[in-house]
Amino acid sequence: MPQAVKAAPPARNRLDHILPRSYLAGFTNPLKQGQLSVFDLRRRCWFEASPANVGAEKGFYDYSPGSLPDQTADEAFSALESKFPVVRRELIESNFTAWATHREFLLEYAQMLRARSRLFRAQATTYTRQSIIGAVGLKGKPYIPEEQADHEQRLRNMTITQMRLEIAKGSGLFSKLHWCLRLTKDVSHPAITADAPVIALGSSPETPVLQEAVLLDANSWIVFPVCREAYLIGNALPLETETEDFQPSGLVWLQEWYFKEKSGFVYSPLRTPRVP
């Protein structure tokens, strides 16, 4: 009787793309052989790179050695990643006239990018650690973590699983918002993106896009850079115009937010002269 062949364990320490290469390809300069202009927020300098070489970290989605998760991060991402370039091409070819037909998919993709980010990982780790401490405290026992390395591996596995669960929600709370598309047709002022592309601006601009109260606050605006030609913007209240060109002053104001972080990178088709 033939023996069952065991599945090979997932490859480890690969270059995991926090921002998919196919997403970053939408922000490359078509006149520079698909290169990105990348701004290092910590060093405050520009450099040129291809989507394959940025927005990534070795082993970022690896479960700890010996873990046997029911699904890998790659499996959680694959369907959305493979469909996005097709949708983007359709949007551009149609001049974004029928973008609303792709609204649900775009919101699911924005949700995935939010859950893949380092910011989400840090927040999920903090929340998980606090939950463990709180659960132990309710039992009247002092919190004494396991051996430190084992404890951190356990937290890492739990936060990667949390990321997958968040992606599995589809558009999630984003579906409760009203959305509009703002076009950046001027090639000298394209849309840009960053390591944390989906941001919340308004009454609590420093608050991460996690809490329902922030998302559903009428003073909060959720921004998702789709590609160099367009931003998707959501708000709790209906918007007067669903599709129109981005006004220059509003575009400059928005893009400045992406340069206010202290670490990470901003990605653009060209080097913008307006760096705060």
C-alpha cells in the first residue's frame, strides 16, 4: 500500500512583500522602465528601485519554526493579489468611468493592505499581549510569561493568524462607508503610496484605521491610493460627487500626510519637490 506523501513545510526567510509587487507596479514611472521613486522617511532621501526590491522584509509572514498553521499567509493573499492588476487595467482603460462596479473588490483589497502592514502587526501584537495579561490577571495570578523566546513566538503566530482573519472579513467595516474616486490626471502630480497606504485623516489623524468609532466618525476620511491615477476616499456621510479630478490644493495636503511618518518609505512615480 503506497504511503501518503507529506506536504513540504512552507519556505522560510523569503523576501515577503508587505506591499505586493503588483500593487506597487501601479505607481511606477512608465518612462523609466517601471522604476519607483522611493523616499526613505528616516534618512530623508530619495532613491530609485523596482517593485521587486522594496516594500518587503525577510520572513515577515513566517510562523515560528515547527508551527503547522491551517493556512499560510500566501494562501490568504493569493486571490486578491492575482485579481488586482486585472481590475486596475480595466479601470485605467475605461478612464475609471465604471469604478463603482469594482467597489467591493477595491475595499477588500484595501482591507488586505491594512492588515498586511507593519502598523497592523504592531497593534495586533500589543492587543494580544494585553489580552493575555488581562486574562491571567482575572484569575488572580501574577503574569509570568514563558521563556521569552517562546512567548514572543507565540505572540507572533497569534498576530499572523489575526491578520489572516482580518483579511477573511472581506471589506469589513469599509463597506459601511460612502466612497468616492478622486483622479490625478496630471502626470506631474500623480497619486503616491506608502508602507501604510490606507490612512485615516480628520478628527483623529494619528489613530490607526482599526476602531469602528474612527471609521464611522463623520470627521474621519479613509484614504486608499489605488494607483498613480486615482485615490479612493471614504466617509461616513454621503458624498456629493462620486468621481472627479483631485483639486491641486487638496492633493498637496493629502500627499504631505504620507511624508509625516518617522520611519518606512513613500513610493511615487517621480520625486515630488514638496516634502514636508
